[in-house]
Amino acid sequence: MSLHSIAWRQDALEVLDQTRLPHEVRVLRLRGWREVVQAIREMRVRGAPAIGAAGAYALALAAREAAEEADAFEARVQQAAEEIRRARPTAVNLHWAVERLLRCLDPRRDPRANAEALLREAHRILEEDLEANRRLSLLGAAHIRPGERILTLCNTGALATAGIGTALGILRAAHASGKGIHVYVCETRPVLQGARLTAWELLQEGIPFHLLPDAAAGWLIARGMVDRVIVGADRIAANGDVANKIGTYTLAVLSRHHGVPFWVAAPRTTVDLATPSGAAIPIESRDPREVTHVGGIPVAPEGTPVLNDAFDVTPAKLITAIVTDAGIALPPYEESLRRLVQTPKPLEV
Ligand code: MRU
């Protein structure tokens, strides 16, 4: 698989511009940390694990810049960290990556050496995500039965991560092992990550699928056409409540009503034990133009008031299982998630 959402090359962060897909494959070379923050805000790079890694590189770039100044290295880095965290508030991976880098600062080292240490840590975050994708995808795929028809939402693939993806990684691994799965992809309004990005990835992999309007999911599930729903996550609270792309909660309610297993797939970096429940997860509200316009073309009358929460929270009680790189968490999630997050070295898969 040659697709990379982000990569560090020749002293710059390369980002595959996801706002251009599927029509144009354009790689941006970002040399300044503020450019990276802007790319995260504008969703040129998106998906919780990918923005975590991009945020880490943003802070490493900020540290490099700060190291060239005469004074206040640490204060400059802390200020950049605050701005990076704010770029997208729901995905905990961004906060987690920034905190992890800040912990690498060592007052005994000079600023340049600290900046290089931060860059090395950013590389490690990217590599670890790749491996976490592989593990959770194989773990999840092992439980998929031959011929399953699986519904998914948004984009949780290579574009959203450093590796093969999370929910989409499971679908990739199940397809690769000859399970003969069929995928249903919700288009994912307002910015159409399902239609633009997941369809693009599935076509490239030759995985059989249909794209459907978000509103068609209930009808499909009601007719018995879905054996399992698998989605990703932006933040998993300690009690197992999951923040993910708007529409996830709707799919969870539908799944419960019709007795369809509802899985969440995420690396352990998305589990936030410091957030007790979904009620404490900050939900990002985005630009109304994402709803009033499609591909830059207005579809609502000018002046239309809009609600545009980018994420919703699915209560743990609606989730059948949470697939992580260290194993599959089952209810009660307080116990199972804590155990998996604290596993030092996950099982070999
Ligand atoms: O707004 P986005 O496109 O960044 O939202 C992405 C999602 O909701 C994904 O499901 C989640 O980040 C997991 S990606 C592996």
C-alpha cells in the first residue's frame, strides 16, 4: 500500500490534501508549524490518528522555530502546543500527541537538541500508529464471518491514519484474507468523507461496496442487509462512551433496534481514561458553509441558520465491542478499556 496521509520528507511535513480528493491527488509540503495547524483545521489532513501525528510534527516544527530565537524557547513551545490542541478539540489523539511531545522536553538539553528530540518522538508516533492499525485490523478481521455485509461511516482508512486504517483496516484485512465481505458506505454529510474518501480507498483495493445516502442506512438495516456496523472513534471515554463522526449515534440506535452488532475500532491512543464519560467530551462545531454548500455550491437559501456539530456521542450501552490494538474490549468497558490501555506489550498478531 503506497498511500500516505502524511510523511516527513526532506525537512517538511508532506500532507495528502484530502479536501481535493477524489478529483485531484495533491501533496502539500508544509515547512512551518502554523501551516500544519491550518491544514488540520481545514481538514486537509483529518481522522483522529492522522491529526495526532500531524499535530506532533507541528509541535516539532514549532520547537525548531523557537530554537532559532534568542530566548523563551519553552514558553514559545508551550504557546504553540496550546494552539495545536485547539485546532480540532474532539479527537483526543491531538491532545495526546502534544502532551507526549511536551514530556520529551529536557531542561538539561539546549533548545536545538530538544527540538530534534521532539521530531524523533513525532516519527515514533507515526510508526506506532502504523503498527497499531495492523494489530487491531487483524484482531478484528479474525471475528468477521465469510460473506458478511458490513456498514461503515466516514473515512477510517489509510487517509485517516498512518497505516491501513481502523474500521476500514478491519475491512481491508477481512477482504485480504478472502472472507468475501461486502461493504456499505454512508456518504457522511456534510463533508462527504464516505463518498469522497472511503469510496476512493475501497475502489483502489478492489473491495466490493455500495455507497448510500446517510438517510438510507435505517432502511438497509431494517431489510436485513447489514450483518455488522463498524465505525471509528475520535475519543473513547473511560466508561466506553464514544465520540465519532456525526451520525454514529443514529447507526448505533438502529443497530440495537434490529439486533445488529455495533463495533467501534480504534487504537488505544484514542482511549481517554481522564474523561469519565461522553458528557465531558468537547464537541467541535464547524463552519455553517459545510452544510449550506456542497463542493462550494450553495444548496440552501442565503441566511439559513445551521447546526453543524461534527461529532456525536454514542453511549457505551449501545456498543457491542471496541476493537483496539491490544485486544477487543467488551462491556463493562470501565474495566476492559483500563486493562487494555495499561497492557504494556500487546499480544503478538
Ligand atoms: O472530521 P473527521 O473527518 O476528522 O472525522 C473522522 C472520524 O470521525 C473518524 O471516524 C475518526 O477520526 C477515526 S479515523 C481512524
